[in-house]
Amino acid sequence: MVKRGEARAQVIREQQDELIKRWGLKVTGEVRLDEHGFPLDQAGGSPDKK
């Protein structure tokens, strides 16, 4: 049971590292958001549907 908890904690740390790489550690306000809080300009995202 302890190993399972430690493994889960490691997965969480890895996910946090990926998010920091993608978005940065601090909220800077540099990413423009829509009214729902989603980024308007996403690098590598799909083009807008028309």
C-alpha cells in the first residue's frame, strides 16, 4: 500500500513538471483567455473551425 502511494506521488510530481514546462511556474497574465478560462492562442493547437 505504501509503494502504491509513493508511485502515485511520483506520477503527480511528473505531471506537475510537465505543466510547469508548458505554462511556467507563475501566473503572469501573458496568455490571453476566453470567457471560460481557456487559452485563445495555443501553440500546436488545431486551427479554428469555421
